[in-house]
Amino acid sequence: MKFPKVHTLKQIAELIDCDYVGEPNFPVLGMNEIHVVESGDIVFVDHPKYYDKALQSAATIVLINKKVDCPEGKALLISDDPFRDFNKLTRHFRPFQGTNVSISLSAEIGEHTFIQPNCFIGNNVKIGKNCVIHCNVSIYDNTIIGDNVIIHAGSVLGADAFYYKKRADGFDQLLSGGRVVIHDNVGIGALCTIDKGVTGDTTIGEGTKLDNQVHVGHDTVIGKRCLIASQTGIAGCVIIEDEVTMWGQVGTTSGITIGTKAVVMGQTGVTKSIEGGKSYFGTPIEESREKLKQLAYIKKIPELIEKIKKYDN
């Protein structure tokens, strides 16, 4: 998430009431999670296990809960609770904006786009030309939708990321200030849920088609011309490259990559990154030929046991 204008390190420190290490005028351009940070961004870290990763990342400002040696060319924000203060910054730069109308006055809707009854279109939403948004669809603030997109009834675009920190008194939510971005010619089935990024974008590429009841987690990037069948659950921060096919009831873990033209058969659990151009099946996931061979061998076990018994006798 980029800020509307450049801020200084001192200004950000004052916003969250914390100390800092670095020049007061050190430029701050935005804030992001570790996997998408760029120069000028703030990244937060609150566990020693991840200090080095954050300090050596592309981020040039590190919000951290301990004063450490600052890498050259970077700055630190020293906080007793970086998670809390990252949320403060999200509230400041991307505050919740309520509305009392079904289609926000700030929404931009292209020519020949049809919005069916009982839809909600939030603030700063942009919808392209020749789209059809069927009834009871909710499109949260800042969502971007291209041309020739069809979204079927009951789908929700832009709900919060499922991202929590366990506290002594319960779970503390990491606020979501990112967006959903849907490219041209995408089809989204009924009752799909596509969560916005925490600070970046959840993206669905040109020509991709989602069946009914598909869930896409925060900050996931789906490539072009993918087919994703019903009841598939895609976790956060997944990269799905172009022309991937995922059949029904597939589930994935977070932070993995599914390679170009991979085929994932139904009811598979994608527990790790997989290469493109191959077919996969099962949990734990394996290439489908190998998995189907193993299942065939398993069926022979009773027969083998009977042979062993006869041999023993």
C-alpha cells in the first residue's frame, strides 16, 4: 500500500508514538508485508526468528520491537508492539469509510455494465465496460474490476484477510488495507469469496474462470486463463501461474507456488509448491500417475496377505 504522498520517518514515528533510528527526513512511501515490500516501504517484525529476514528485505523502514543495528541505507521504528502499530498505520492511511447507499457516489462504472438488484458497490470501486454483476454481490471499497467481467449472485469481493495474532485475551486481527484486482474477461461463479490483500493486492488474471463456492485468500495472485472448480479453497499469499487447472474441493497451504499449466485433480491437498506442466493428486500431493499406482498397489494388499497366510500354513 502506497501512501498518498511521501512522509518522513519522524512523521510516521509521531503517528504511532514510537522512537526511531535514522535521519528524521528519511522518506517513507508506503507499507507492506514481507513478501511484497519494496524500497520506501515499512515492514513490521515482532519475533527474533524473523529479524534478519525483515532487516535484509527490500523494505527500507523496519518496524521492530527491539533496538538492533540498523543496516546501511535503512531506518528503524522501535515499538513495544509492532503488530498494534502496523494496525494504527492502516487505520490512518486506509480508514474504514461507511456509506448509506447501495452504490457509492465515488464508484466508477463503465459503459454497458449491468448491476442487478441488491448489490453493494463500495467507495472508490472501479468497474470496467460490458460487465454483469448479478444480484446480491458485495464489492468492498477500492476493488478494481476490468472489462467483460461476470460475477454471479452472492459473491463477495474484498472481505478482510484471515490474519490474527494470538493474545492472552483472544485473537487480535491484522487490519486489511489492500485491494482486490480483477482483470479483463474473468468469470466468477456464485457464492465465491475473494479476500483483499493485507496491504497489497489479491489479483485474478485475464481470462481466468472461477466456479461456484471458490475461496481466494489474501494477497494471492492467480494468473491468466486458469480454471478453478467449485469448493476449492486457496490460502493467502499463493502464486498460481498461468493456465493452471484446479478441480473440485482442492485445498492449498499458504505461501506456495503452483506452476504454469499444472493440473490439480479433485480433493487434492496442495501442501507444497509444485512444478508446472504436470498432473497432481492426493494428500500429501504427488504426481497423479505415481499416486494412482500406489492406490492400485494398496488394493492388492488383502490378496497378498491371503497368499502369505497360505504360505505360512
